[in-house]
Amino acid sequence: MNKDVVVVGLGAAGSAALRAAARRGLDCLGIEQFGIAHDRGSSHGRSRLFRSGSSEGAEYVDLAARSRSLWGELEQETGEEIVTVVGGLTIASADSPLLADVRSAMDARNLPYEVLDADDLRRRYPQHRIDDSDTGVLDPGTGVVRPELAIRLSVEAARAAGAEVRTGVSATRITERAGGVDVRLSDGTTVSAAQVVVAAGAWTALLQPDYPVPLTVRRAVLSWFRPRSGAEDRFAPDVFPVFTRENTGEVSGWGAPIIDEYGVKIGLHDQAGYEIDDPAANDPRVAPWELERVQAFCAAQFADLEPVAQHPRGCMITLTPDERFAVGRVDARSRIVTLAACSGHGFKHSAAVGELGVQIALDEQPFIDPTPFDPTRYTRKKEAVQ
């Protein structure tokens, strides 16, 4: 079997890459070891935060904007709502570097935002515990992404454009040769391709043992919280924006309003737990001790939420050393493009990352300068030290 492009892994970035390849009229194949929109990796969870402004830098603002555009096209085609814009609130002390980084990134792209002092925050968002030293930045372009829906619609669009999709089979070996790449599958067959895009998430290092970017897979937990009786309306999307809450010397977290029966989603910024050697063995069940810190955060920040986690689910985060993305080839002559390591902050960028990976694979002019995400930055740093 010969293909123009094979995409390995059809999670957040991989599903977008397959759609991007199929839209270009290429003969392409997507491979997913589980089912479409499964809950075994890092792309599930019913809701993920979408921020138009990202504290990570202006290039991430550009990725988010492109992702929003790509999802908007899918929404127009299908009539489904992938992104619900509810606004986003970042709360921290007035001198916090986080607030400065958010404002700097948004200023760099002339995005609108509003600065709120502690009294403004208490008046407009009484759901939160607010300290006298707190300041808020309100981003009107922030919202919630429905991850499973985004993945499913991307794969369906790719199929409609001619892509082949195989589920329940995994890639076991990827080998470059003169003029192409061979992808060995778990059913014993081999697929040959002119280009391969690897979007394997937590399985990246296992599938590419010579990948030069140091990747660490860590445990993460998803959890939701129920409003106290009579307080349900206080956490609706029209009054309770997506939030990021930085606490000096305490646990810092993030969350999203009620969009379904699960309740208010809350997580921690430093939520990464123990290291995972075998992603396939990550337990979807959650032990009580894994919920203690997020429940304490909920109790301290929200008087109107029951501080008992609901529907907890195991997840994973794959991290690079600098927690920045690694997108591209590891060698200019390579025919393998790897989309790696969202480091816990990547779903809002994933549609754009998938498209960028295909643009790199096809030597197209990318919509954004990919240099900040170049995976060879790690080998260059190592060589500079030696």
C-alpha cells in the first residue's frame, strides 16, 4: 500500500493533520490504535480551555487564532458548535508575571482585553474568592472547546475528502528509506508513504526511540464539581467565564463553566503527577489521594461548589524540557514530521498544529514561522554546551 501521507495518531493534532492532508487532495491514511475520540490518551475530557490570548507568547496567540478559524470552518460545514466563547478571566496579584505575560501576548496582536481591580472582580464575579491584592484580565475571546466533538468532526471531514482511516491497529515501527517511509502495523502489514506525520502523543518516544527531544509523560487527572443546591445558575457560561487563578504560595488552578451534566471543570496548573513509563497502562480510574489537592483548591476558592470531585478520569501530559511545542522534522532530509508534546496546554492550538505539520511535510509556505517550535533546538543547545 502506497500513500502520499500517513498520519499516525488521530487525537487532537493528528485528526487535524489528516483533515488538512485530505483537503489538499492527497491520498492519505490515518492510523488510530484505539477508536476515534477515545479516552485513553490526552485529548479527551468533554471540555478544554480555548484562550485567544496565551501567556506562552505571541506565536501561541497565532496558533490559537488559526485553530479557531479551522474549527469555525467545521462548524459552518456541520452545524455543530465546537467552541463556545464565554470569555476568560485570569486572576493573580497585580505584580504577577502571569498577568504581564498575558497582556504582552495580547498587546502584540492587538487583541482586546479588560483589566479589573479587586473590587471589580468581587462585583462582577462573586463566585470567586478575591484577595485585596488581586487583579484580573478579562479576555472576551476565550471559551471552551469540546475535544471529542472536534476530533470526530475532523476525522469525518477527512473521510469525506477521501482519506482512509484505520482504527484498532497501531504503528509498531517507522523506518525511513530512500524516497519514502515504511510504517509497520500491529496486524503485520506495512504501509509505504512519501511523508509521515507522527501525532502519537504519550506514545511518541516509544514509537520513535531516537527522537532527540527529551519527552516525559506524567499522570494527570480530570475532575468536575457540583454547585451547591440553588447555586447552579451562578456557574452558567453567561456569568462564569473560563478562569485561570494564580495564588501566591498556594495551589493555582483553572476551570470552565457548566456546559453539560458533569458540572464545573477544575484542574491544577501543576497537576502533573507521577511519571508514566507505559502509556497503555495508564489507569482511567482515579485514586482518592490524587484528588486531595484539587478538592482543597475548590474548597478555598468557591464557596458555592461542593468540594467533592465528580466523574474523575485519568489522563496524561507529555512534556518537553521547556514545555514548548516540538513541531517539525529532526533532520532537513527526513520525511517524518513529528507533532509532539503539548505539555498540558495544547488543545486550543491543536487544529493549527495539525495543519502546520502538513505544511512542513509538503514544503508549503507555513501560515506561521515554525522556528520557535523546531525540535532541533534541543540538539543545538546540547552541541553548544559541548
